[in-house]
Amino acid sequence: MSAPHPYVHVGPEPLLKAQGLQAWYGAAQILYDVDLQVGRGEVVALMGRNGAGKSTTLKAIMGMLDKRRGALTFMGQDISKAPPYEVSRMGLGFVPEDRRIFTDLSVMENLAVGRQPERQWPEGQAAPSWTPERLFKLFPNLGEMRERAGGRMSGGEQQMLTVARTLMGNPYLVLLDEPSEGVAPLIVEQMAQMILELKAQGVSILLSEQNMHFAELVSDRAYVLEKGQIRYQASMAELAVNEEVRRNYLSV
């Protein structure tokens, strides 16, 4: 038997697996047979230029599009036809690019909206669980503005609040859409630290990202999308030194 391809993630059954994923907006097909997987404790970057299909992939996994096809499994269960609320209750978190916080609610109230029960891994050990106090250690800025309305926060602070609200659902895996987009460099740095901390706690992350430097800081592996298809997959270290792939699919 031949050795596994070095780019293929081998080991226990992945937390999330997509096979032949297709998706449409209205009559326009956006994704074409996307195959990807995320293992336990992994940070995987989904990379590509604007319009490549990164955000659509996350929304399709989450069940947020009217039309999708393909096989999707999460925690060993078929979620190919599951609506977003069911997928969320199973422990798949989603942080949208457009944040979608409740602007009239305070930080504490936004966090309360996201609360879900604590979870266990299939073998019985406790999965990562979050409280507001734990989140304020991860995001000290939020701890200083607990009663501030979401609409009175900066873009970077709102981004942190969206991530924190998602973590209140105690997810096994987080779909994180463009976390470095449009926020100040200091916030980007804090986001990178946050992702590494989540990974250390055992949370897996599928990250949609254009920023190569940011992806390099946090990711184990990468898939590169162009025009709704996976064109390349490798370890993050291999992508970082592959100038041809970066030039063809990532450079602006």
C-alpha cells in the first residue's frame, strides 16, 4: 500500500468533513465539488482572493444557503440537510464577517444570547467551555466595557464580541470568516493570539482568510480556493514557501 499523500490529514475521524460540496446563490453556482476536512485541535485556513468562494463555503457548511449539495459530516453526524440552528446546537460555531452583533444590547447581554450548555467529547471528557469571566481574560477590552451597547463599540471591539458570543455556545469547532479584515493591526495581533489560545484549549477552527501573514501565524494547514474550487492544499509551512501557488491564487 502506498504511503498517504503528505497533504492529507490522517488520524482519527475528522470533526468536520465536506465532500463534493456545491452551493448556489439563486441560479448562480458558486462552489464546485469542494472537499475539505478539519481535525480535532486543528486550525485550517481557507484561502483565496475576494470572490473565490471562501465565505460561501462557510455559509454552505452552516446551512445558511437555500441550495447546497454534497456530503457534510460534523462529529460523525450527517448535517448535509440540517438547518443552521440544529448545526449550532451540535457545537458548530459561526463568526460571520459582518459581525451581526445586537447593537442595542450590552456586551453582557450579547454574550447571554449565545449561551449554550457545556459539552463533552464522545469519549466522555469535558469539551472547552466558556463563561463571561473566562472570555474577559481572553478579550480584556470587553471586560472593561461590560455594560456598553454593541453599537457604541469600534469595529475591532465588535469583532471580538462576535467571537466571544460564539464561544458562549461552547463549540467544538468555529467557522471564522475573515477575522483580520478591516480591523486595526493591534486588533489583528490580538485575534491571532486569541486563535492560538483557542487551539491550546482544544477548539478547532476553520478560518476564511486572505491575509497570508495572519494565516501563517495561526494555521496548521491550508486549502486554496479559486472560482469555487479547491486548487491546492498543503501544510501552512509548505504554502508559505510555494511562490507559484501564492502568485497564481493569492496575490492581488
